[in-house]
Amino acid sequence: MGTERGRSAKKSLGQNFLVDPGVIDRIVGSVDFGSGQTVVEVGAGRGALTRVLAERCDRLIGVEKDDSLAPRLAREFQGNDRVAILHSDALTVLPGEMPFEGPYQVVGNLPYNIGGRITMHLLENWGAQLSSATLMFQREVAERLAAGPESRSYGALSVLVQAFCEVWLLFGVPPEAFRPVPKVNSMVVRLQRRSLPLFDGLDYEFFRRTVHGAFHARRKTVLNSLVLAPGLPGDAELLRSALEQAEISSQLRADAIPIERYLALARVLDEHRSEGPGND
């Protein structure tokens, strides 16, 4: 997210500026520029990655929230009709605000404290306008995105992200690649949106509620967690029956259940919900 020059990073925005040219080249090399799509850089910062992307892609939009960095970048790229700087928040920005048409490939060094939230915003709210994303996260968050059942990293974020897209862990990035130097390691991840999400035909909001409910009390059994979860029927027998129909043992914990079983559970619970308004 920029070079070392300029003002210091703002802790309130979770800024750690990427300064290693080798890492920047590897990120850019991981992006497919042959499709003619517009590239959106989330968190353009001081512009180190922006400058290299601008040399490689047909159209580039740099999204930056910082009130001082956004106008500085806009001045730098003024007159370049292939580059636009959008002063906006990555947590709320939508495709309709973009100055160039999509679909979009998103690239970025995400703030550690909100990387997961930005990712879910892109997946849930950008629809088919998001074709792929090449993003850098704190290593632990990256591992959660790609994790499978029976691993400590597997959670609601893993299930939901993988329901939208395929996930690849590309390469690690050491703390020394940033200024200021963070106390954690980073990792670059590739997300490729599925042509149809795994929850196709399901009410996504209810699927999400079901998954979060299962992980609501992740140290308890999935049955007990679902009973305690807000927004789901609290009837233990109904939930036990739904788990059985979805071929899930009620004694399992949430982190032992694969995505396809969560999809089956959401379908069963959705049927119960449609049968009686009191179960909604």
C-alpha cells in the first residue's frame, strides 16, 4: 500500500505500508491481466502497488479512505485516463460507484484489523461484478480463509468464503516488507469466484445465520451451539432432527463439519422455517 515516503501510518486505519519491490512484483505477477477486466486496488495508500499495477493493466481504480493520501494519489495520476482514484471506504464501496465498468479483479494489501470484513463485503455485495481477488492478509486470517474441517483455523469465515469462491494460499510475506514493521506475518491469497455459489437455491442470509449459529459457541457441540444461537429455532428436538436429516452427528463440534453438510443443514432448517412462521 505505498512507498516509505510521506507521512507516517495511521494506527486508526490499520496502515502498514508495503515497501518491498520484490513482494509488489510477486503480487502483480499473480494477477491475470489478459482478460480485459478492470483492476480495483483496495487500500491504495501511498501508491507503491498502484504505480506498478498502472503499468500492467488496461484500467485501474485505486480505492483509498485516508483523507490525505487519496487526494495526493489523485494528483499524481491526474491526466492518466486509465487510472482513477476513488476516495472511499473499502467496507462500504460498491460497484455502482466505480468510474470504470466491471467486472472487476480486486487487488490489495488489506488492513489487518478488517481484512475479513472487507472480504465478506466484496463477496456478499459485489455479486458477479467481482470475478477474482488477490489480497494480502495477516497469515492467521489467510489460513482461516482456506482451512478445512478438523483444523484449528476452520470457522464460519472459512465456510462462507469457500461457499462463494475457490481459495488458494499463494505466498507468505515477512514483517520486514512493511513500514511500520508489524508484529505478525502476512500471506497473499487468491480468491476465484465460483460461476454459481455452493448455496445456489438457498436463502443466503439464512445459510449465513445457520453457519454462524453452529460456530456461536464453538467449544460446545453443534447442537448446543445452535440451541443458543440467535435467529434460529431454540427447540433442541427440532434441531436434533434437522441435524440427523442433514447427516450430522449432534455430538460433533462445528469445526468438524464440512461445507456440504452445512448446506444440507441450512436446507433442512429452511424447510422447517417455511412450514411454520413460529420457527423463523
